[in-house]
Amino acid sequence: MARWIKADGTEQEVHPGNEVEFTSVELHNMVDGSLTGITLTKRSEGGLYMFLDDESITKGKLINQVATDLLHQHRKDHMHTVIYGDAVVADLSETGDE
């Protein structure tokens, strides 16, 4: 199950439009910007990825505390990274990388 984590703290379960895997356009539309991804967990641990707008800071988007906390939980090497704007968290099967 993919999660759309909005900067206002709300979350929504989301599914690919074709019920198989998200297209880059779908992910781009949810984060409202230039798409970039961060690996949250290794393939052997479920392969979770976080997708976000690469230009969110320059666009003045709000801090997404829920997504930031999730990143810190999974990636200790990103403890000083802050997520801005909406983010989508999906696993390998939902991103077509399986």
C-alpha cells in the first residue's frame, strides 16, 4: 500500500491508476513537481522508496514533518535531511522495480 504524505500532516492511501504500478506522471502529479526518489529500505527489507519534488525548497513548500520523521526512522545517514512538500512512499511492486 502506497502512502501519500501531505505537507499538512494528512496521509492518504493511494493506488496506481492501472492497479499495477505508478507511472512517473502519477507520482509527479502527487508531489506537484520535479520527481526525485530516496531509498528508505533495502530490497531485502521490502524496498520502500520515498518520492518528492526535487525543487520543493526553492518553491517555498512547507516542511513535511511526517515524511521527515519517516526518513529519519529508516535512514540514519539522513538525520539532517528535511523533507518539504508532499511525498509518496511506495514499495518495489508499486514502482515497477520488482
